[in-house]
Amino acid sequence: MKTHEHGNHTATFGRERALSYDANVHRIWAGYGAMHQVIAEVMAAALADKEAASLLMVGIGTGSEVKPFARYAGAGVRFTGVDPSPEMLAVAREKLAAEGLLERATLHACELRELARGPLFDGAQMIGVLHHVQGDEARVELLREIAGRLTPGAPFVIACRTGDDPLLRAVEDRRALAEGRPPEAAEQRHKAMASLRVPASDAEVFALLAQAGFVAPRFIFGELQIKAWVTRYEPSTIGA
């Protein structure tokens, strides 16, 4: 997945790896593009009553999640992207410029907590980040950081890995092998996932969201062990 908050992956994304990131993901994750499309459609529908809207994208990586908005959302939607990897953001700028979207986007090479406060956002999304954050306390801290930058009632789309099903893991391994990855890469990936303690279930993700004031999560996309939900921020529920 993408670079992430509360981690040290920034230094691992050199220019060459950043340039090859999207191609590599598409080879081993069949639904990567479809997920971004669905998320853009859902977010556009959630913000349909706004002629102008601001979206916060946490862990924006190479900017792939922005492209579908050119088709599914109006020109009034603007994007603020945050990612700790300057190399990934350099690729994002090139891609967004090619799509005619760069003038609608502001990109920041930092972690979210380092982003200067400004007007509240109308919506947010965070794809492929949560399972990289170490421990529930840090995960809730990140979710609260997002919540504190949203208007009450704002939609929030989150996508992450959940669970470690042996059959689904085997499918991922076979895909990687089919794409020429060495067999030992699977074992390395298994160890990495084990060290991260990926959320074990949907309920675990929902409990984390609730602690940050996000309510009524609805499933919108899934492939193997990656799932995406849309929820909304309701600050009145915190501590209730």
C-alpha cells in the first residue's frame, strides 16, 4: 500500500520505486482502479448538494485516488493531499498535471498532524493507511486528527486490510508469484503483516472509528482482504 502516517516508510520510496508503484499495485491487485472509482462515486454523491467542496486525502501517495473525481465530481471539488514521501508526491504532481487536476490540488509532504490548521474540510478519505499504523492508540489518534479537520456530518471514506484469512492470503501469494515475485517474498510479506497487527475484523475497525466520532459505516468495496467503508463525522457521539 501507500506510504503512511506514524511510520518510517518515507525513506524507502526513492524516485524509481515511486515511479513504478502504480504499475506494481495494478499487477497484484485486480480491483485497485475499481476501488478508486467507487470511492470517487460515493464521495461525489455524498457531496452532491455542494457546488464547491474541499476534500482531505490522507496518504495520497501517487495521486491515483484523485483521477476518478475528474469524471464523477464537479469542477468545484478541490483536494488537499498529505503524504510523508516527497518522491511519491512528485509523481502525484506529474500525474495530476497530465490529467488537468493539479490546479485543483494542494499537496503537502508531511504527516497529517504536521499540516497547518485551516478551514474545515467537507470530506476526507484515507486509503491503505490504517493497517500500517502501529497500535490502536495511534490509530485512534490519527482518526481523531482527521475528524478534527472535518465539518460535522462530513463523509469519510476509509479503506484498509482486515483479517488474515489463509485462503485469501494464498490468493495474494499466487498473484505475486504469477507476476514474477520470488517465493521468499511471500514469507517476508507475511512477517510484515504480522508485525503490523492488521485489524482482525470489521468490528475492530468500526470500534476505532467510533472513538473518533465516526458513525454508521457502510461497506462500499472489497477485494480479498482489502475493504472500504463510508462513514460520517458526528462529534456529538464522542464519549456518548
